[in-house]
Amino acid sequence: MFIARLRNHVIAASAECGVDRPDFVIPAFTCDATRLCDALRDIALAEPRTKLQSESPDENHLSFVQRTAFWHFPDDIVAEISASENGGAALMLSSKARYGMMDFGVNRRRVKRWLAALEARLAG
């Protein structure tokens, strides 16, 4: 049975993550999983109204809550990072509005912005 993904949920994932039909397929990163995790944590926490909800450094798992600017609704962002055999890292980044069925593109823009910031930061 096919269940359509809600318009308030966006997933970006490397092919290695095994996510079925992500919204964005992203390449694996050439840095190691720990460096990717640290960079993503820094980028997320530099965003306004964002808090680290939980993290598991041993599993390279991060969970954030970012509140929307006007109504302060919470959005849940989850990052799962896995080490690749070649020394690189794969990323699954999910951003979802906690309430409602429509987010007016907030989660899509957030995922794109965070991925662009990761690419810029890790390029050097």
C-alpha cells in the first residue's frame, strides 16, 4: 500500500542510507562521520530558535527542534550519519512540522539551506 508523504515533511538522503524515495538524493560526503556530525551540529545550532533535543555521538545521531519565526511552532529535524567503507559518510536529514499538514515550504528550505552550508563548510 502506498502512503503519500505529507507536505510538511522533507527527507534528504545519500543512496547508501536506504531511504525509500527521499525528496533529495544527496551524494555521500568525503569526510568521516564524526566530522560531518560536528559540522552539522554547528550549522544547526547557528540557526535562530534551534535547540539540540538529543544526540548520540557513538551512533552519529542528532535531533533538533527549530521553532518557526512567527507562530513559534516546533519543527523536528533528525540527522542520521553513517560511516562508509571508503572512509566517507552518508547522511539522512529529515525535517518535519510537528503540527499541521502544510508548512508553506519551511522544511524544504531548511533542508536545502543546511545542505548548502554543509557543502560550503566541508569543501575546504
